[in-house]
Amino acid sequence: MTILMIQSHYQEPFAMTAPLFADAVASGAMKVVREMELTEEHFDTARGLITTTHLDQIGFQRFASAVAGFLDRGGRWIHHGHILRPILPELGTYIPMPQPKRPDFDQIRLHDHPIFAGIDQKKLETNRGVAGFYGRGHNPPPEGAVVINALGPAKIPVDWVWARPEGGELLSHAGNDFWGCGDDPEIKKLLAHRSVAWLSGELN
């Protein structure tokens, strides 16, 4: 069983994140599949799933039953970006912040999670001094979801994790891929490493 990362952009294979996940790919723990080459069989052999902000959510709808089955078997999924075409009935569509100001991008840790444990969330707040790359809104958390990180005084739930009653877990991040945020390369590596470990079931 492997972690399935769906590549949805048109660069060379894995160009965006190769340095962060090279070890996982080399060891066979992760398999990168271009979106146009994706089949239902890929989900049958996956224990973890990563989708990026580039995912074609309309095209991904054809895998709705495969995704549900993957989760039913206890799979874990890290979803990045705005949910605009919910693939599960419990998911809602993305809600952007109305006219956000700089304080609305302040990041707050509400609950701990093994991927983010011990990381100063402020380190992910800006890229080269500019805030807002991490998130500018939220995907509505389903009933029973736990909010991990929030934005601003309104505590917008930018990161949450949901243990489905039927099985499996979904970690939603409503912004750019979180291991690409911030300016500290060591934190980016740590987030990627821990994501692989969580998806593999090594972190709980």
C-alpha cells in the first residue's frame, strides 16, 4: 500500500515538490500519478492520498465512489485548496473572507495535530513578508471535524481534520499546499515528512 499523490499541473513530473518528497518516492512509500493517467485501481492500492490546489475538481468527480471506498477502508486524505465541487456529500463549498485586512491573516493554533505539533504557526503566516498565501477563507468543516488552525479574530477554520463515521480521515487545508508556505525550508521539509508519516499511519 502506498501514498498516492495526484499531479494536476503540467510541469515535469513532480517538479513543484520533488525535493520535499524525493525520499518517499524513492523508497516506494509514495507514488506520483498524473491526473490524466489516474484510474480507480490507483485508489485500490492506496493507504494515503494527496491532492493539491491544482486538482481538476470537475474531472475528479468521476472517482467519487473510488474516493469513498478508499476512505471506507481507513485511508487518509490531505486535500489542499478551495472545495468548489464537493466529492463527498458532507462537504461544503469554499467560503472566502469578505474584504480581508492584514490582521485577518494572523494564524492561530486551536488544536494540536501531529503534522503541525511544535511548529510555530506564525512561521507560515507570510511568504517573503507578504501574508495571505496560506489561506484567505475556509472549506466548511463537516459535523464532528476538529479545527486545527484558524485565521484572524474571526477564527476562520483554514485547517481541519475530520474522522468520517464510515471510516477514514480527511485533513482539509483551504489554501496553497501548506508545505509550500512560509520562508523556512526546514519547516517545509518537516511538514512534508510528517504528512507522509501521518498518511502512512505512523503518526496519530
